[in-house]
Amino acid sequence: MILPVGEVRDIIGKGIVVNDHTSLTLVEDLVRMKDVIDIGYEVIGKIVVSNKKKLGKVVDYAVETDSMMIKKLYVNQNLLKNFSNQQLIIDRNQIIELNDKHIIVKGTEQRRGVLERLTQPA
């Protein structure tokens, strides 16, 4: 069963609030969403890549409550590359492409060019 976004009334610390159990819909009843549902895309566990270099794997994500869109990805880096064991936080606007195997994000070189253009006087 699937819970359509329009049926979510509120999000609280213990979970999601809906009016009643009839808010849940059978997958078979969502005919227009069948192709998307059949893909079965999972964000958790996807490898994050930048400039053809592996940054790590997605371990969690943050969702905007109004639109239910993913806003941030939390990525654990390889322990050998990152001795401090800090997570990378990747904003939605840094994502270039999603595919079956990877999430491709902008590299620091690409972002630096944008920041330089923004700070130069007109």
C-alpha cells in the first residue's frame, strides 16, 4: 500500500499523521503512477559520485514537509578517505543526475566557478 502525499496532514516526531487508514491506497489503484512505482528507486544506499570520483553512499535524506521533496542527502564517506568519519551533506541543487547506480553531484571545482562569478562586481 502507498500513502499519497496529499493525504499527509502533519509530520510529528513519532511519525506521519493522516485522517484514517483509508488514506492508504493499493498500488493497483494508482494506474497513472504504475510506471514510476515499478521502477522501485531507492535513494538509501546509492553511490554518490562527483567528477568521476566516489564520494560515498547515501545513508539518509531530509524531506521538505510541504512538497515531500528530498532537500538534502546525507552521505557516509569511505573510512580510508575520511579519518574524521564526518558525513557529507549534499543539497538538492548540487545534484546533476540520478540513475540506477549513482547520484552524480557537482564537484567543488564547478561550485567554485559559480561563487567566483557571484562575488565579482558587475
